[in-house]
Amino acid sequence: MTENGSVNVYINNMSGGRYEYKQHHIQDIIDHIELGLRRQGTEKSKHDLWYTGDYYKDHPEELLFETYPEEVQQIMRDGVKALKIAYVYAHHIDYYLSADYGEDTLVNEIKKDLEKINNQNP
């Protein structure tokens, strides 16, 4: 689990490689969506402000990160869950096809990781 209580499905070891570790791109997408959800309505840092001059005097709402409608937030949470499931399958199938796992390990690891995801708070 991460410090904010979400299940990080990123599995930090370097075996597999059948798909050139591209499943880790899925984790990058998960992280980005979760970050967007966490920082809704919070003040942007100077690093996150793109405009200069008086722009923010005329557009003070741009000083805060966007707050998404509840329906959109739910879609994003559902998407994160789907992406975590996709990551689990991609990662463990990669290990199986790379001969790092046998059949029993493949089945057990997928079941274990899917259970973690399904037990995560929404």
C-alpha cells in the first residue's frame, strides 16, 4: 500500500521482459489519475502555474487544481481499478511467458494481487 492508503500494484523487481516492461506505463497512468483526484481544489505550486503577469488576477480559479464533478470522479476511480487489474494481468503473464513463473505461481500471484485490489477502499 502507498502512504495514502491506495494499493500500488507496481511490483518492483526486474524479471520478465517479454513486453519490454511496458506494463509499468500502466502504473504511470494510475499514479497520474490518483494524483489528480488527490489534489482537487488544492492550491497549485509555482511549478504548476503556467501563465505570468496579471493572468491570475483575472482568472483566480486557475490558482487551484480542478475539482471534478462526482460522476467524473467515480469514472476516474473505476478507471484506476480497471488499470490496476490490467497491470496485474500484464505483469504476471509477462513473468509466465518469460519462464520466471510456472502455472501455479501465475495463478496464485494473480489471485493474490486481485484480492488486494478488490479489498481496497473505493
